[in-house]
Amino acid sequence: MNVKGEKVYIALGSNLGDRVGYIQQALAKMAEFVDIEQVSFLYETPPAYVLDQPLFLNAVCQGFTALSPFELLDALEQLMADIGRVRDRRYGPRVIDLDILLYGTIQVDDPKLTIPHALMAERDFVLQPLCDIAANLLHPVLGESIQQLNEALNAPPLPKVMPVAGDLWHWGTKSFVMGIINMTPDSFSGDGLLQDGGDGVQQAVAQAQRFAQEGADCLDVGGVSTKPDHQLISTEEEIGRIIPAIRAITQECNIPVSVDTFRAEVAEAAIHAGASMINDVHGLGYSQRIADVAAHVQVPLIVMHNRASVTYLSELELPPIGPPYEYEDVVHDVRTELAQRLDLAQKLSIPRWHLIGDPGIGFGKTAAQQLKLINQFAQLKSLGYPLLLGASRKAFIGKILGGLPADQCLEGNLATHVVGITRGADIVRVHDVQAMSRAVQLVDALVR
């Protein structure tokens, strides 16, 4: 849609069946008459008013519509009926619930429709997601901002959730461990499974099974080296390296798989092979179409900050976000630039709840800058997104430990990621899964 019209805010909820699927279906159908610009994070919430029913998933979207308030109400009612909403008892369970919260500054007081929504100021499951996208918006009747109304409830934060491979990850309840599987002959960390020739598929499956047993929550499979000045392999070679491994892993192991790639064609092939997450080390800089892939198949996308110098600079779709190592304030600059790419991902139709930020440790930062980023991780956390920390076996750790090679830095890797978790990291991407899983158990018991 390209019709501006009036700005509207609409609440979405579901507590029956495929809750995520119903909300995603509602957003897709709503786009026929609302030009959706922003969507909040996804929250899992206890039922209100009628308590003997399942937990809800709740979100809020903001967009523009050319429909009048009553036309919008009729369109939403029809949409809910099309999805399968049955009204049998007030505040009872439902496959989908859509409520008009605000329609510009217009006020409507009618037996059929009240705008602003009569109960929104008492509902944390409305105000908290609304704060994600419009914290400073003034309520046209109460004269207070959404943030002020939310604070007045004095309600505990609701858990943000992310759908992953048919499950829900609850942010803040634990630290998630992502195990690295490198389908390369030239990994900087020395663990590439193609070093001895062959396709490495059996080794990948064995490593995946071991990582799952050791406590990994997901696996990240990549086929392109990120060593400084590495030469970029062809798309066909990258697909040939990782797709057989991803297919075999997802068939043999019950664990979500992320594909570590910045090419849309590779991401698409990986999803068809069984992957359920995309990890883009160029943060949409190499190809924005990778966002189209993630949005189409509705999988999470990790957006990484990257200022590294690469030999294939001319192939980047977006200009570099800045020169490597040259920051006025590395924490402020990374936060700002990462936020811009996460905003771009939303404009490319990825809902906020499917986005993860990564400050890109090792990609265009000096050792001192990386230490500052990790130590001040909480400033990045203020963006609101779940964050991944991937410092495993990075060169700065070996340098601090007296020049140790990458595969001999276990203690440094553990210390780095433990500090990151205490500063707000939600996912740690590591080579040494067993040791990290044990460390995570302890640090979570201390800080979560």
C-alpha cells in the first residue's frame, strides 16, 4: 500500500492454537488496508479478566489507513472472522484479537466503537508493546505519554519472546548458547571441517550431536571464512559447502540451525534444507534481499555491525557504514549504526520480534575498542533488541593472553562471554560449547 491516510495503532493477541501463526497471518491480511510501518516486540502474557485460559501472545502495530474508524473496525472484524475467531464469551480464549487503540487524535464514543480504546491505560499487555514503537506518544484524552501510563501501572516487565523453529525463546530468562560449525578449510579459529578434504558432512553431524548433548541451544553453520583479507568464494561453492551439512544436521539432530551467510541465495537454500535462522555478518550491507528471504519464510535474522575491510568491497549493495577502527566513540557509534540497520530490516518487513543485534566483535574494531564494547554492552542493550555476543577465539583475546593461538584461549573466551552476559548479552556464539554451557548455567544463576 502507498496510501497514507490516518496514523493508527492496533493491538494484536492470540492464545489458541498456532498463536504466532495467527498473529503473522493477521498482519499479512491487515496490510491490505493498513500500510504497516512498525511492529512491536512479541510478548507472552497471562490472561486478564478471565483467568482460566492459556497464555496470550501480544503485540502492537502502527501504520496508516485511508479507511474511516468504522470502516477500519468492520475490516478488522471481517479479518478476525476469516482467520477463525469465534465469539462465545467475553474476554475468553481466541485465535486472534484485533483492537483499534488510537486513530490519529480522533475521539470516538459510540456503542460500537470507542477511540482511544477504553481499557488501554490499564493494560500492561498493550502499553508495554506500545512503548516499543511510540513511548512518547501522548494519549489524546489523558494527556500523558504512553511511557508515563505504563510506568503508572508499576507492572513488572512482560517477557519478550522470539519464535524459533516452532518454539518460543523467552528473552531474559536464560542465556542462549550458539555452537559454531565451520564448513571451511581456512577458518581463523582452526576448526574448519574441510581442512582434510571431503565434504565434511559426517563430521558436521557428529559435531552437531556433540554440541546438542553439551548444552547448545542452536547451531550456526557457515561456509565462508571471515579471516582478514579472505578471498570470497562463489555462491555455488558456498552452497556446496553448507547445504548438505545443514540438511543432514536437521535430519539427525533436534536442534535449531542458523545459517551464517550474507547472500540471499544461500540463505534461501539453507532454509529449504532445514535452517530456521539467518545470521548476516554484513547486516544487510551485502544484499538487502536477504531480509526478503527472512520475511517471506518468517525466520529470525541476526543483523551484525561490520566495518571490516573486505576484498570484495565493490560487491556490497550498501556503502560501508564507516572506515574500520575510526570511531569518535565506539560504543555510541556502533549503537547508532546497528540501530540504523535494524530499522532498515523492519522497513524491509521483518517484524521487530524476529530481529537480533550483534555489535560485530572482531569486525573493524581494535582490541581496545572491542574491550570497551563488551564492558559497556549495557548501552547497546538499551536498543531493546536481544543481542548476540560473538567473541569466541577472536584475536584480541589471544593477544591479551600473551600471544596464544586462537584454539588455546578457552579461559579468555569464557571470561569474555561471562562478562558480556552480565552486561546484557542474550546469546553467546562459541566454539567451546561444553565449557561455555557450564559457565552460562552458573552466571545465569547469579544474574538472572
